[in-house]
Amino acid sequence: MNVWEQSFIDLITRLRRKEISKILRSSYLRGMNLTSFFAVSKIMIFVTFIANELLDNLITASQVFVVVMLFEALRFSSTLYFPLAIEKVSEAVISIRRIKNFLLLDEMSQCYPQLPSDDRTIVDVQTFTAFWEKTSETPTLQGLSFTVRPGELLAVIGPVGAGKSSLLHALLGELPLSQGKVSIHGRIAYVSQQPWLFPGTVKSNILFGKKYDKERYEKVIEACDLKNDLQLLEEGDLTEIGDRGTPLSEGQKARVSLARAVYQDADIYLLDDPLSAVDAGVSRHLFEQCVCQALKDKITILVTHQLQHLKDASQILVLKDGITVERGTYSEFLKSGIDIFSLFEKGNEQSEPSSVPGAPSLISESLVQSLKSPRPSLKDAAPEDQETENIQVTLPVEDHLEGKVGFKTYKNYFTAGADWPIIIFLILVNIAAQVAYVLQDWWLAFWANVQNGLYFGVYVKEDEDVVFVLNWYLSVYSGLSVSTVLFAITRSLLIFYILVNSSQTLHNKMLESILKAPVLFFHRNPIGRILNRFSKDVGHMDDLLPLIFLDFIQTFLLVIGVVGVMVAAIPWTAIPVIPLGIIFFFLRRYFLETSRDVKRLECTTRSPVFSHLASSLRGLWTIRAYKAEQKFQELFDAHQDLHSEAWFLLLTTSRWLAVYLDVICAIFVTAVAFGALILVETLDAGHVGLVLSLTITLTSIFQWCVRQSAEVENMMISVERVIEYTDLVKEASWELEYRPPPSWPNEGMISFNNVNFRHTSDGPLVLWNMYPTFYPGQKVGIVGRTGAGKSSLIASLFRLSEPGGRIYIDDILTTSIGLHDLRKKMSVALQEPVLFTGTMRENLDPFNEHTDNELWNALEEVQLKESIESLPAKMNTKLAESGLNLSVGQKQLVCLTRALLRKNQILIIDKATSYVDPRTDELIQKKIRERFAQCTVLTIAHRLSTVIDCEVIRVLDSGTQKESNRPYNLLQNRNSLFYKMVQQLGKEEAAVLTKRAK
């Protein structure tokens, strides 16, 4: 939506170029090693016999070929296996070192064992102080004290970044205490601020390993207001949820996450702002039915920004900058005349730097020494509960191609790295190298015959003809030796260059294809599946495939050359060679049918390992809070075992082939040797020696060749998988021939004309017959209950999936222009904040289009300036992965700043301040109205105070627009949906809003 694809492609390509230069260097070294394997025995034989010739020693043909045989025997061990062993050992050492460093990172200690809940469950915190970063000066939380007993509800409120979530993490034991005392009696259930769901059904997400109890389950569904939502889903609670909770809306995810906690029936409930993601009506239902009813006998600690619920809380804790500002009951607050809103004010008093908790990466925690209690082993962590069962995680099965790897895949693979002329040149070099190699052996046989004659006195050394012939033999032999080496080097470097290049090209094509894929693709394919292609499959193409390809081509040509020479020297050797070839061919075919599919199976069973790991890391805090580590570890082991089974099967099949090939080769050598004995009368010594030495070479090479050819086909499965991702279904073009004028849209008028919208081509309609028009400069609020189609309206405007009907912006049809031209002209801030690893500055302004001054002004407008200024490196502070060192509210504000900086005529705010406190939200809305007075602003919100100042309110319900009018007019009509939504906030809040609407 932000049109950053190109910059990300450039960034990744830049990193990839660095990687490729390293890979090419290592590949060239490997190539030289294989060349030496090919040529070194020839060089050794050449040097030996030249020396022999110059020293005037006489030798027989049999001696010549014994020497050749010994060198051949040495060749495998000295030039192939020994360097390979060194390479593999050094790689293993590096891998082991990396694993060791990872295993030596600090681990969490169980801060305070949750004592078994005898009869007294209690949460008691006394003068608690804690730091996320050991090095920072200001504590994240300082001097907190409170006690909560069963049946009490403690509401925690405070501005963005006050340390509310950190307080819950402290109770979970994720934030180690530096002083003070925390005692927790009872089992904990935790609901995180950004809901976490694992891939599985809605039902398995709610049960989370508990036994299914129909009556209790239905009560929980009712309390969390999920009944209607589940009815809307085709398969009800058996609907499968994807990697990040798709197809549920944010509000539905939050309620499923809450239902999971309620179903656990724990003693202590820590709820991190679950009400912000839902609309006012649902929020009220959740508070009354779930928090006040279902959890009335439990200890509940609720972090919230919904101030209308405070009067029902047993006690209220107001935090600011990690310290308690006020603590007491609602009636005490009223008596002493404290205005809760004023506590959020950014006062002029010297405010301490806001506690942006430093990255809670488990890495930077140096363990607190005072906590001697070791973390209980996973086995005894969860109290042996009679009603647990396994957690049902379902990862969708990946489809894979069938049958053999087609010629087209090979063609695409080679042509990706070089043009046809270079490929033809490569083929010629290969043939030349082989011809030189074989001729050298052939020539040796002639020379050996002359030597034999000299030895037995048939020829005389002093004879001029003999001298001439010997010198002639020598010079040709030297020429052949040198050319063998040169051709071999050229060939191996060229192959590596082409194949590593093609790997780079295919990687870039796949990257571009992924970034052009419609949003739907990412809902259907878990992240592990995509990462698998980019990591393992591309890794195979970088490292293993070029090596195996070169090896295969080399050995294949050797086999052909060797057989050719044998048949030329002694024609009858063709008799055992032909059946040998046929047997090998059928054996290879038989083997490949199995091994190819086992290899595909191995590739597809690897994806779930990645997916499950990524999903577990995202929900790590939730998993630990529920003591479900053991179950998730078992699930991981199951995925890992499945992959290991496939991998082991792959290894054993290739061993099976090797054994069979060895046996057949042994029979072949025996046949040739005995044949030579029988026909000894008709043959000369040089030729017999040649054939026997070649037979033994042949046996080792032939079976190696067959194995490598099978291995090439197996490795090509990775190429096939990558190529499959280079032609995915794409979104519309980024740019079309018709380009809107640069000043467009100068007014910012948006009109929908009979728009229907569905997220998937075969999915249900989520919007139908929409005709709203947004006039230039209008400030429009869009409200409706969760799942009413508010975000889908924005998705249709951005063409995240192609809408039916027509949408015009300033009289230009949105489908008639490229996606980049369309999306660039609208600024959007979404509910789910997305931050990248990098500095704060890079996150706000990825293209360096703005000055520091502009950035600071924008941060001031979203009330973030103070927080950022208090960071050690200010705007150059490094953010942890996906911004973990900011609170969720702060992340939303960073994303909002990004949208404001783009100064477009159309600004869309999709619940972008849902996790921000009401006071900050009000200030931001005011600033936006002032600064974007001329622009069209669409604000989607659940918090009605956010949109009450808008000029027009549009109410959506189940995919259609039900009402559209000025807020005050809608409030006058007692039957309007908007009036009912406002009334659900309670009398005082409703009165305040009605007054503001005037």
C-alpha cells in the first residue's frame, strides 16, 4: 500500500549481490579442485614418463600400465576425497560454533514460581522496580505496589508508553525485577495486546490443549460475543486460520484470543487492552458479560483505554512513565476531585524520559543474580492437569509437482545464467577437454608398444627412425597434456559462472514475483513456505547444484570417452559394455522414480518446521504464560521428525543405488579380465594394459556418473520449485501506458459506483452495491461493528483485490491506471503497525525524501517527539525486529507519522490509533484536522470520540452502507444505528459526545 516494493527489491538485491560475490569465489575454488581431480593423474603420468625417457630407463608395457593404475587409484583419494573432507570439516566447525554461540545466550530464569493455588489466590506486588535494559538509567517500572484478591478487577490506565504492558510482562516473569517483591499464587491466563493465533481451526485456538466441554465452550463463545461471527464463517468454528489469523478481522482475532483465556479457567487473568480492537457495542458486551460476569470470582488485571468502564473496577492504577501517579477506587477519585483525563496531560513538569522499554530481546538480558530459583524444567512446569490434550495445529499441505523434471526446467535454468552463444561455447569446450583427455591415453598405448620393443630388443635405441618416432610421440604427448589441463580449467570456471549467475537471476525473478503477488497469496501460503524457497532451495542452487552439475558432466564425458577408446583398441569389449549400459540405464530410471518424489517430499516437509517455529516465536509470551512450552516443543519435534524421516529415506535410497552399481561393476571387470586372458594370443601388450586400466577407471567412474546424474535430477527439484514461484499470479501492472497527470488528484473526490468486493475470486462478497461519494476536503468517519466491511472498503480503494463496479478518484477510473500510480497518491495508516529492522529514521522515511526538521515536526504532531528525544540515540536508535522495543501504541504512532509525511490529497486512517490513549488520540485528530484542512480524510474507528468531530459519519453493516449523515443529525434520530452505538457507551459518555457533535 505504500509502494515500497522497488526499494525493497533494491535493498535485497544489494545484499544478495554481496552474497553472490562470496559464493562465486568459493565456487571457483571448488571448480579448481574438481579440475585437479580430472587432470592431475594425467599430469603425474606425464611427468613420470618424461623423466623416465630423459633418464634413458627401459620399461615394459606392463610396467607402464601398472604405474597408470596406481596413479588412478591415488587420484580419487588425493584429489577428490581429501579436499572434500577438509572442506566439510571446516564447514561443520563453523556451524557448530554458531550453534554453540546461540546456546550460550542468556536464558530466562523463572522469576517467581507461581505457587500452587491452595485456598488463597492473590497477586501481591511491593515496591517493584525493573529494567528492560540493564544499562539504561531510568527503570521501566519504578516503585509499584498493589494487591489484588479474588473477585477484584484492577484497571490499569495511562498514556502511550507508560509501562502498562511492561507491568503485565513483569507479572508473567518476562521482565526480571531488580528490587521489590512479587508474589503470585495461582495459575495465570494472559491476553496479549496484539492477538496471537496459531495455524489451526478457530476451535483448537480457543481450546488450546484443554478437553472440549460443550457447555463451557458455548458459554465462553457467548461471553466473548463470537456467536454471530462464527455463523458468518462457512465452516463455523472449524474454519482453518492461516499463518497470521487470516481470514479473521483484527476484532475477531482479539475475541478468539480472549475466549482462549476464559476457557482455560485459570485463577489470575492478565488482559492487555483486548477492548481496543472492537467497536463500542462489542466492547461493552465483552466488559459486562466476560470481564464482570464470566471472570467475577477471578483476579483480573485489565489494561485499558476505555475510560467508561472504570466505574466498575474495584481499584484503578494510573501509570505514567513507569511510576504510579494515582491509585484508588473510582469513588475515591470522584471524592478527591481528580479528573482522570488530566492525568494524561503532557504537563509542564519535568517529565522523566518516557519508558520506551528497551528491546525485550531475550539476548540483552544479563540474568539477575539474586534470582537463584532455576526455571522448573518443562516437565514439571504445568500442574498435571487431568483435562489437557494435545494442541491441534494444522499447517496446510504444500502441493508439489509430479513426474520427472522436464527439459523446460533445465533450459530455463541454463538460459537464466547466460545466452545461447555462451552455452554452445561451453558445450564445445567440454567436448574438446574430453577429446584431449582420451587421446592422451590412446597415445600412451602407442608409446608403450615402442618402449616394449626397445625393452625386448626388437628396436635399437640408436636407430634414427626410432629416435624420431620417440621424440614425435613425446611432443604430441606433451601438447595433449597441456591442452587437457587448460580445457579443464576453462570448463569448470565457465560452468560455475553460468550456474551461479542463473541462481542469482532466478532469485531476483522470484523476489519480484513474490512482491507482485496479490495479498491473497500471503494468506494462503504460510511464511515458512516462502522462506523455505528463499533459504534452502536457493541455497541448493548456489552451493550444491553447480558442483554436482560439473561433476556429472565431467564423469559422463569421461565414461563416453573411455568406452570409445576401449572399443577402438579391442573391439570385443563392446560385448560386455552394451548390456552394462542397458542395466545401468534401467536401474537409474527405477531409482529416480522413487528418489525424485522422496526429494519433493523432503522439500515440502521442511516448510512446516519453519512455519511452526516462526508462529511459536511470535506467540512466545502467550505460550509461556499458559505453560504450553512442552506441547509446542512436542509439535516442533513432530514436524522435525517428519522432515528427518523424508531426509533419511533420501539418503538410504541413494546408498541402495550405490551398492547395486558396485556389484554390477565388479562382475563387469571380472568378465573383461578373463576375456583378455582367453584372447591373449591375438592382442598386443599395450592395448591389453590400456583396456584393463580403463576398465578399472570405468567401474569407479561409471557408477559415480549414474549416482551424480540421479543427484542432479534430485537437485533440479529445487530449481523447479523456485521457477514455480517466478510465475505466480500477479496483481495488475504497477504502471500502465496511461499515466495520470502529476498533480492528480488535486481535489481528492472519491466516488464508488455499484461496487462489489470479495477478497478471493471464489470467496463470499464482503461489500455489495456500494454507492458512497466522498467529496473534496471532506472529513468522513466510517463506523460499524467488527467485520462490517470497513477495512474492505479501503482494500477495494487500493485494489488489494480487484473490485467489481467502478471507483473514481477525481474522475479517473482507478482500474484504468497502474497500481503504483494509484497507491502513491493516497496515504494510509493501518491498525496493525508494521515496522522494519533498522533505525527509527529509516522506518519513518525509507527513501530519505524528508529533512530531519520535517520528521521532528511530524513526530510532534502525533505526540511522539518527547518519547523519541528521550531515546539514547534519538532518531538513530536501532529498532528491534518488528519494533519490539516500542509499545504497540507507539508503533501505531510511528506508522501514522509515516502516512502524514506523504502529504497526499487523500489520507486514510484505518483504526490507526486504536491502541493509543483517548487523550493523545484527541490531540492527534485535532492536529490532523488543522493540517489536512484541504484534504479528504477517511477515518475508520471503533472509538466513537475519534470520529464525532467529522463532517459526515457513514455507518456500515454486513457489507453495505446503512446510514450517512452529519453526526448530530444521526444522534437526533433514535432509531439510527449510530445513536444506538453511542448509547452503548453509557449515559455520561453519550452526553459528552452529543455535546461535541453540535
